[in-house]
Amino acid sequence: MLASAEQDSAIVQHEREISAVHAGKFPDKPPNDRGWSTAANVVPRGADISNVTIWAGSRLMNGAVKARKHEAILSGATRVFVREGFDGTSMEQVAREAKVAKPTLYSHFPNKGALYVATVENALRSVRNEIAEPRLAELSARKGLLVVANQLTDLFGRHDSAVHLCRIAVGGFERFPLATAAIMDAGPRRGTEKVRVLLRVWCGRGELTVEDEQIAAQQLVELCKVSIFDNRLFGSHEKVPVAQCERVARAAHDTFMARYGA
């Protein structure tokens, strides 16, 4: 009878653990009721490791659930910050947009400031497209610059992440100037610097004549925004047609080459 009672108790405990996994209630430490040490990673031959197996699986599931919720929160926060600005955004709005409970939101981010900074960092990762890659230096200046111009007009005209990042930065500038500085360093300044490096290579080969590479790089970037970026930044939610992006890229390229072509 005693053995039977112990067996029934073990079955009940096993079922509770499985129910806890499905309910999202995961223990922080592995169960250690089998008389052996999990901390030392020593498992005697023939030991019953069912509880530890459930614990390990639950920890993996817990991490996956947290990662999905974290991503949902950042996506929801991006939409709300873009739409409402920093001052107009509340944690309650973000929780509703992300479809998570407020306690879940606060378990990831203690306040709106922390959420804003994390949203900026996430947006920066999204816009780090491969613009002006070093491999383009293998092309002639005329061909390479056309590739760069098309990359830029595609980024400005067809990628929401670039527009979202600018709107978020403007909305939180007064309260978070360091976050805005990070956006400038990892976004526009980084892109301009990559263009400048290419210009130096082409100048060194005698294909371009550029007195100030930094200004020339900035000019190329701005030429690729014409009739594209401001419209999207200040209201339009529509992506710019590919054909228009290509026309702007070609015009930017021709204008730049007319000024700096050797």
C-alpha cells in the first residue's frame, strides 16, 4: 500500500508539472527530489530524470515565449510611438497594441523611457541595410554610384523602418537626446561615411574629382531623397513605386557625375 501511495503521489506531481508547463508557469530551478545533485550535473545510472526533463523543456519553452512577447512589445511600441509621439504614448496603449497584459509589459520594461530606448535600438537594427558595401569599389565610379543611388532611393522610398526611425527620434528628442545621437551615428552618419569611403577609392583611381568627400557624400544621399522621403516622413503611408525610385536614383547619379566626374 505504501509503494502504491508513493506511486500515486509521483503521478500526481508529474501531472502537475506538465500542467504548469502548459500554463506557462515554469520553475526557476530544476527539481531535485530524486536524491541526486542536478547542480553538480551528476546523474546516477538508472536515476528517474522525468522531472528534470520537464524542467529543461519548460525552460526552453519559457525562453521562446518571452522572446515572442518581447518582439511583439517592440513592434507594438514602434507603431504607437510613430503614431502618437513620445508624450502621446502610454504603456497601456502599447500593451493593447502588442496584445499583452500590462504586467507582462512591465516585466520586460519598467517604464516608458526604457521602452523608448529599446524601441530606438530595435529600429536601428532594422535599418542597417547593406548600403554602399565595400565590394562596390570593384566597380567603376559610374556603375558603383548608380548602385548606391538605387540602394538609397529604395531605402528612403520603400522601407518603413527608415521613416519610423526618424519619426521616433523626433518624438523623443527633448527627453532622450542621447538616443537621438545614437540614431544619427548608426543611421545617417554611418551611411554617409560608407559612401565617403567609396568616393575616396574612386578619386584615388582618378574616376572622380572631389574636393570635400564628406560634403559630396552627403550631397549624394540628399539627392536620393528628392520627391521621395519628405512625402513619406510627413504623412504618406504608401511605398514609392519602384519605377519612381529608379528615376530619382538615375537623376541623382547623373547630377552627381556631372559635378564630380573626372
